[in-house]
Amino acid sequence: MIPIVSVVGKSDVGKTTLIEKLLREIKRRGYKVATIKHDVHGFNIDIPGKDTWRHGEAGADNVIISSPNKIAIVKKVEREMSLDEIADTIKDVDLIITEGYKRGDKPKIEVFRKGVYEEILCSPEELIALATDVEFQIGVPCYDLDDASGLVDRIEETVMKKQNPKGAVDFENGSKS
């Protein structure tokens, strides 16, 4: 199974911004990565009136739009799929980063900003790191909100078990593959 790490925290705390920083650093290191965004409220990526929206409104259970450089699939489901079920549909990546799934069983990085909420959401046992602007002594490594390099090092060490994509540094002996 592809390793998964979840970036969690309250709304408007900076999860998406942190994920953008992590993605740039992970890609710089040569990894392929997928993201999964959890939305408890539901979502709609179709634009009302456009062809794919019309297909769905007319009864299609799956609507796929394809172009030379990307594909999107909108699939109606009877129930919310688990993170593992969704992850099982993803191929050819080294890591999956989720935004959300704070109640899930995957390793987590919690984003915590002073003034947004008072206490961390997750227990220290669930966390591989805390990305924060506050000093914490909870037995979990804390990183500055801008320390994408340090956080990716932590992801490699704990979640990815020091995978070695083509051209990336082999962390065990410091050489390139």
C-alpha cells in the first residue's frame, strides 16, 4: 500500500498552504505524490449547465472528462468511501497526502496556530509532527509552519521509511541513485 500522511487541523488554520509547501518540497526530491481532500459537507466540481454537469443531471453514475494532460472522474457513491478504499484506486505514486481525515488511523501532521484554537486536536500518539507557531512540549517533533524541508524529512523517516526515487539522495549512505 502507498504510504499516507494526513494534514489535519481546524478550518482556516493553514492546512492547504502547508500542503502546497510540502508538495513543492516532495516534488523537488523526485517523488510522485497524490492528494486527497476530505470534505464533510460535500462538494461539486461540475459547473451547472456545462456538458459533464448535464450528463450527471441526466442520470450518469460516472462522468469522466478527459483531455491530453488530465482526467477527472465524478462517480456517484451509495456511501462515503473510506480513505483506504480511495487510496486503493491510486497508482504510480510514492506518497499520498490527505487534507483532513483527523479521525482516521493514518499518521498525522497537525497544523496549529495560536489564536485559532486552544488545544491540539489529536493525541500525541497519532502525530508524527506538529506544524506550529507556538512552543509545545508534548513529545512530538514541532516544526515552524514554513519548514517544509524539515517536515518532509520527518515524513520520509516515519511514513515513507526512506524510500529512494530515481535521482533522489539515498539517505542511508548519502549517495544518488
